[in-house]
Amino acid sequence: MHPFRQSRHDASRRRLLRGLALACAGLGLAGLAMPGFANEPWQRLEAAQSVLGESEPRTEGLTLDLPHVSEDGSAVPLTVSFDGELAEGDYIERIDLFANGNPYPEVATFRLTQLSAKPEISTRVRLNETQQVIAIATSHQGERFATSREVRITVSGCLMRNGNDANDALSNPRVSVSSGLSAGEPAEVRTLINHPMETGLREGDDGETLPRHIVERFSVSIDGDVVFEADLHQAVSANPYLRFFLTPVESGEAEFTWQDDTGETARHVAELELS
């Protein structure tokens, strides 16, 4: 080969090798960086990360049941449940819900005990727009699980007029406990109370923003011991509805308590008679 052509050939070959080396290095760096990317919705939401901390949640076993499309964003039915594997003696102790497209992403936090340890809870939530709803479950021994579900919203739920504006807050508490209770067997409980759950984002008829007014805490105690608690936020729909399970081991008196952000409370007492 002519020396000049040989020189040009060698220079082209060196440029090609340098390009391949840089490309491979770039791929290597990308490959190393990929695990750190925030691919999951809970990795991109600060409120969810504050619950998870440094832990990496497992993604199997925790389920969110919501409609894929909702025409009414003010009352979207939601059920969160867990049927995964836990160590012997462990149980789900806490479930956190978030909506990453809401002005305030926190939806609710549920705290369970061994007397409410069937991890299946239903409620109705406000969703501002099409977004991801996120659930994080934490077990008594510190295991964490996470899942998410996209919901497409036709009409925003955060600014819609409440259907019970004329009703008194914390009025008409209703509790239904399934019949035929047996010791150690989960019993379904449904609760409902009148309350506007005013988000603090909606305008009244005079054009002024209505103040925030929500039920912040719901709890259930049996013979004075708290067995189930819920911290509620603006994303819970008007007239808060909760469905959950109690697992009493003996007959007793159950007290259901709602408290709103003015400090007002409502109570309902039911006798749990085990067969």
C-alpha cells in the first residue's frame, strides 16, 4: 500500500477505535447509572420517599384497586390490600396512600394492629387530574412494599362543589359490623360520617376561597385499647367512607371516633358479641 494511503488508513482506524472506546465507556457509565434513575412513581415523590427512607421496597404482594378511568374525580373508589408473604408472626402495621398529581399528595395513613391485621382497606378519594396513586405498606418487622396505579380523570375532584354543603360536619355517624363474629376471625366493618372535607382550594359563591375543614383522625378502640387508626388528608372525599377489618379475640365494646381540624369529635359505640 502507498505510504500516504497507509497513513490515512491508520488515522481513520485510530479515530474509529477512539469512537468505539468512548461509546463503550458511555454505555458502561449509563449502565452503572441506570439503577439510580427514579423509574418508579414513589421514587419521584418526596412525600413517599420520606416514608421509605433508604429502604428499597418490594413490589409484589401489595395491590391497589381503582378504576382505570373516572368521570368524577371527587369520589374515586379505592381499595388497597396485601396478600404477599411475611415472616412468621409479622403483619402489615401501616399503609400510606399518595396521589402524585394532587396539590397535596398525601391521601391517608392507616395504622393496623394484630386486632385489625387483615390488610384490606377501602375508601373514596379526590383526584385532581390523571395521575399515579401510590401505596406503601410497612410491616411490624420493617419490611416495606410499594405499588402504584394510574387513574385517568375526566373532571378534577379538588375544585368540585361538595354534595353535602348544607349538612352539619361530623353528623350522622354510621357503623356496620358484619354479623356472626368469631374469635380471631376478621370481621368486615363499614363506617360513614357527614363532613364536607373542604380542601381549602375551592371558591365559595362569593368568590372567596373556602377555608380548609377536614376530618383529620379516625380511630377504633376495643375496651379502651386502640386497634385501628387513620390519618386523613384533603384528598379523602366528602362524607368520609372507610371499610376495613377487625379481628377481636373476645367480646367487648368498640368505640369509633372521628376528629376534625377544629377539634370537634363524633363517637359511635357498638357491642362486639362473639359466638
